[in-house]
Amino acid sequence: MDANTTIAICATGIALISLVTSIFEARAVRQHNRNAVRPLLELWVYRNDSQAGIKIVNRGLGPAIITNTALTLDGDPVGAWEIANLRDLRNSLPARPRIMTFEGPRALPTGFEGPLFALTDFDRHEHNWFWELIHRMDLEIYYESLYGGENFKIKLYSVPPR
């Protein structure tokens, strides 16, 4: 083996190492870009002296595109979190809580924070039924990021009230 052959083998090896490094770097950049716009939704149950309800918050770095929802009450399916499915429930209550619904795909921007289901004149004694109702709900929200193909889900589980 002469010097030209050795140089050619070394050059080919260096080229292959460069190609592999470029592939890994491209994957890392794609993953970083995905994470840079990844939404992170949270559901919060809250109660204070004047308000109670369920709040949705986007703590992620990108908008969340709501694709589907599912509500069950006491284990019985109610349907999607849409006004048509919530109207009967709302009308059967002694007070009228505020409801934010998702009709079709909807984007929640980064930093969004808003009530999904809230009673703004809440009194712990008079409206205890509302606090108990919230804890009888199971709510699933399916969403995706701008990249698409990345699907996420959050769920509010029914738990006994404290």
C-alpha cells in the first residue's frame, strides 16, 4: 500500500465521519425546533373567596391547537366540550357559570390563561354544589403543536372535593 492509497482511505474515513456528524446535528436541530414551539397545557381546579372553577393554562413555548375534547360526568359520557353538549348541564344548575368552549380546532397562544368553567360570584357555603360538580367531571383535551403529528393529551380526573 503506497502513500496515495493511505491518503485516499483516510480522506474517505473523514468524509464518512463528517456525514454521520451532519446527520446527528440535523436531527438535534429538528428536535430543538420542535421543542421551541411545543405547547404544554395544564388544567387547574381553583377556589378562593370569590371564584371557583377550572382554568386552562398554556405553559409551553408555542401555541396549542385543540383538536378534540371529551367530557364525562359521574362516569357517563357527555360529549365534546362544546356549547351544544354543555347547555343542558348549565341550564340545570342553580347559578350560571361562565363556560369557554372549543368549537372545532382552536389555537391557545403561548402564555394563555383562562377559565374553562367558572363561577365568579362563588360563596363556599351557598355554591358548594358547584365545587362538588367540578370534582365529578373527567375532562380530556387533545392538542398538537404547530409541527403537527405531535399529539398530546391532558386530563382532569374526578376526585372527591376537599
